[in-house]
Amino acid sequence: MEADVEAEVLDSSVVDEGVLRRLLLRAGRQLARPALECVELLLDPQTPSAPKLTVLAALTYLFVPIDLVPDFIPVLGFSDDLVALTAVLGICSRHRTEAIQVRAQRRLDRWFPLGR
């Protein structure tokens, strides 16, 4: 069963680079780097399945419009999103390898040239 999940997670054709790039160009270079590192972590064959699934679950939760705590509730509305984001960043930082960082940096430099 794990091999099936692994194959799905690693299928880079699932990542629509055009959509991801447009989203990150709006977010800016500072936010794009950790996002690209998370994408590279998901695509990296050396990353274990459990962290990949946790990152996918947290990212899915962040992008699904239905929340446990609705966002329109002052202060509390974004607390559940903050927990999901913290989980993503924590897992990515623990499983981020030098190869992942290099690939993410190369993509970042292509999409956000410093001379621009």
C-alpha cells in the first residue's frame, strides 16, 4: 500500500508548474522559497511517505474553503490555519536536505531573478 501512495506523491505531472508559479509570483520571493522547498520535498524520492502525507494533508486543509474554525471569526478564525501552516513548516524543516534546498533555490532564481 505504501508504494501506491509513494508513486502518487512523487508524480511530478500532478504539480501544475504554471499555476504554482503564478501563485508564488503574487506571494513574492520571501514566501516562495519555503513553498518551493515543500514542493521539492514532496517530489523527492528520498523523503519518507509519512512526512509527505502530512504535508499534503496540511496543504490541502489550507486550500480547502471549509475550516474547522471559520475564518470570519475574529482572531480565532485563522488559528486552525496557523496550526496547519506550522505543521507544514516544521516537517519541511526537519526533512529538507541540501539537494532539496538546491533544487528549490534554482527554481526560485529562475522565477525571481535578482536583477529584476
